[in-house]
Amino acid sequence: MLSPLDYFFGLFSLDIGIDLGTANTLVSVRGKGIVINEPSFVAIEKRSGEPLEVGARAKEMWSKNPKNVMIVRPLRDGVISDYDTTFKMLDYLIRKAHEQTWVPIPRPRVVVGIPSGVTEVEKRAVYTAALEAGARDVFLIEEPIAAAVGAGLPVLETRGSMIIDIGGGTTEVALFSLGGIVISRSIRVAGDEMDEDIVQYMRTKHNLLIGEPTAEKVKMEIGSAYPLPQERIMPIKGRNLITGLPAVVEVSSIEIREALSGSVNILIDTVKDALDDTPPELIADLMESGIWMAGGGSLLKGIAQRIQEEVNIKVRLAEDPLTCVARGASRILEDYNNLRRLLVGLHRGSTHH
Ligand code: ADP
Ligand code: MG
């Protein structure tokens, strides 16, 4: 509960949660919900090094392949490898969220979700980047915890709960109890890898060269992890590798399921592996409450059903799985006193006030 004083100041301050995803970056503002939802792409002019576009417009440029522009996906593998670009993105996002308020209010308090297992140096980088980008206070939270809070899981309770977050670059499986992560697994197999599976499949089975943006569309349209009630056919445009000419190939959802099966099996093995290490009492909890899924990859048709059959525990999608991390991150500031222990501490100067 907020004290009356907190509530009073809350009216005049901007609290935002940021999900720096490998595929999509979202900003959630307390009292308003999701205000920014953009692909994690930055277009940088090669000559000057200045950012030209951030988000959807940068992603559009990416599929056009312009010569004088470099397209950077700073978080592609779930690691903040590129401080400059990460800073530029945060700067853009925080300013944009701030600009959307029509009264002059103090600089925002910001909770940023970071992939679990990032190094101390990377945590510092995000912390500093957010401060320099104009945040008044910066807090960090591990993405699986933010996802679980956003999905409404009882992470503070003794009973165990589990979330599988399939993003673009990484899949994270995490088991929670008493506000902490008890077991976690993080792998580099997620949505991007599935796109590559489809590119590869079209090349080897149909001699058709397609790009990642096309592969992603195919995955979303007809991709699946479990037989569909009604299997489907989709025409796919590309370039024939033998003739070099444009070509269209009709592909079935059954074929695409086969193309994705390697990655899907790796995901399933990862969940099984996490369950293998889960203490028996917590397994009993999961059998009651089920396992929850979040992230864009959880929207792959039949993925929840497939995992459920493989592990013999009920698997369900969180509500609005793409926004769980951002919503969870901003939730922390709504109930700061209770939820602050979910935040990540930084060595050498703490983020906890
Ligand atoms: P991140 O947290 O890494 O930014 P997201 O949670 O935003 O990732 O999920 C992005 C991934 O989800 C992308 O690989 C995208 O292709 C995939 N995705 C989104 N919608 C669907 C869908 N309907 N079917 C399959 N995959 C999807
Ligand atoms: Mg994510």
C-alpha cells in the first residue's frame, strides 16, 4: 500500500517501466499503461554516427537495406553489447514518455528490465545510460521476475510458480518462490532462431532464398508447434537459387512445423531440464497452479499445448504476453515497499534508496 504522502507525490511524478527486449522495446507508464511499443532497432547514419530513427521506422529501413545507414539491434542476443546505441535508445524512450505528459513534472523514476545473467558491467551500463537519459531514479529488475509480476504470478509467496518467456533472442525459464528465482535457464533459442530455421528450410528444401522479415511473417501466419485443427498453405515469395529469378513457392503449415521442430524441441528440453532440478514440493505447487508463458514467442500456435503434453503440467499463456515485462516493471513502483526486494542490487553504490 502507498502511504498518503507517497500517493500525493505519486500524482506529480512519472513512474515508468521499460522492457529492453531483444526484439521489442516497451514503455509502461503508471496509470496509463503501455505508451511505447517499438521494435528494438536503431538506424544510424554511417558517416556521422548519429541515430536517424529508432523503433518501427528503423526496422522498416532494415528490410530495405540502405547503403548509407547502419541498422543496429543493440540487444539482439540479450546482451547489452553496445553501450552507445543502448544509451541512444533509452534516451529516446525516456524523453518520449516524458514528452507525452502535458504537465511539467519532475524527471521520471524508471525500472528497467534486464536479461537475467547479464554481467555487472552491463548492469552498470544500463543504469548509467538511464540516468544520463534523464531518469531521476533508476532501478533494475531481472526480466523473468518482471514478466512474472506482469503476469500476476504470486512470486512473493512460498508456493512455487514458473514462467517461460520466449523472446526474440533468448528464452528464459524461471521458477520463483519467496521473491527469488530458485531455478533458471536461459538459452539463445527463441523467435529469431525460428526465423532462421525457416530461411534455412526454404533454401534447402525449395531452393528459395528468403529474408528474415519474410520468414518471421511465415512463422506468425502458419508456424506451429502442434498439429493445427486446420492445416494451411501459404505462398512464399523469394528468389530461386538456381535460376536467380523471383519465384513463389506454396508451403504448408506441416512443413513449417517440421522446419521449427529442432528449435521447439530445444525449448522443451530446457523446460524439462529446469523441472528436473525443481524441488518436489515446488513441483506439487506447479501441478496445481500450472506453468505460465510470456513473450512474443509464446504466441507460436500450439506451443503451450505442446509443452503441456511433454511435461504433463498445465501450461497457459499470460494475458497480453508481449507486454508482461514492461507492465511488471512499472508495477514495482506502484507497490514499492513490498516489491522493492525483487529489484537487482548493484555493487559499488546501490540502486536501493
Ligand atoms: P523480446 O523480449 O526479446 O524483445 P518479444 O517478447 O517482444 O521479444 O517477442 C518477440 C518475438 O516473438 C519475435 O521473434 C517474434 O517473431 C515473435 N512473435 C511475435 N508474435 C508471434 C506469433 N504470433 N507467432 C510466433 N511468434 C511470434
Ligand atoms: Mg522479453
